[in-house]
Amino acid sequence: MDLESFEATAVPHMNALHDAALRLAGDPATAQDLTQETFLRALRSFDTFQAGSNCRAWLLRIQYNLFCTQYRRRRRMPLVWLDEGEDDPAIDLPSAEPGPEEQTIRELDREAVRSAIAKLPEDFRMAVILVDIHGLSCGEAATVMDVPRGTILSRLHRARRRLEAMLLPELGRVKADDL
């Protein structure tokens, strides 16, 4: 195993993986654990990585499999709340725009989109995260999720329709077809 090669190839994708983990898990601490475990597993199996292929897609596939395994395990365990959930400031993405009014509007829009994405079924949510947020092609997302490309296209179409239905009333915008 070549640690220098792993660092040069995989580590540059750490932010993208952490972002995907945050969107999957919805909790910064869990996202951090998921990202760390993903890199640990990737390091252990780096000899299986094919040089020249898409490392980010390979890492996201490892992360997605790990998340699914942990999700199934958590579903079998009873849920215990230790405190009432507070809004997590780590999830908020600050705006670089100057005006406070514009910042407030953009933040409300971002929160609405985040909330709508979180309400999607897991398969739809993952397709949107991989393609629309992380910029993977449908083929790469299909590889990550281990489904046919057509399934990704279908999930994206359905997810976008659901997002549109959830967001149009909330954001008070008119569909382009209505203009």
C-alpha cells in the first residue's frame, strides 16, 4: 500500500465526502464519523482502486455502502433521545453576499431546499446529492449506488418533481409554465 499515492488521490476529495455525509446523516458528528470511517476503509482497500478511474465516485460508493449498513443497524436499535433537538449551526451555509436582506432571503431558501431534500426517500435523496449537488454524471452516480443508469435518471426525475411540489408553495414562486 502506498500511503503517498492514497493521500494524493483520495484526500483532495475529503470536503466533498464530508458534505455528502452531512447531507446523508443530517448530523455533523455522525457525518464526521462517517467520513473518517470511509477514509479508513478506502485506505485499507486502496489496492483495489483502479488508477485513472474516478476516485471521488469510488469514495462515495464506499461511503454510501457504509451509510446503508449503519442505517440498517440503527433501524434495529431502539432510538433514545437525550435532549430536545436544537437547530444545528454547523449545517447552515453562510452567504458571501453583502446585503443582510439578501442574506436572509438566501438563507431561508437554502434551509427550505435542505429541508425538502431531507424529506425525500433515501434513494431519491442520494441521487439528488450525487448528481445535482456533487456534480457526478448519472453514470457515475449509478456506479456509486450500484444501480442501472436509467434508475438514476428515473429517481432524479421523480425527486425533482417532489422537490418542486414541496418548494413552490413554500418559496412562493410561479412555475415557468405558468408565465
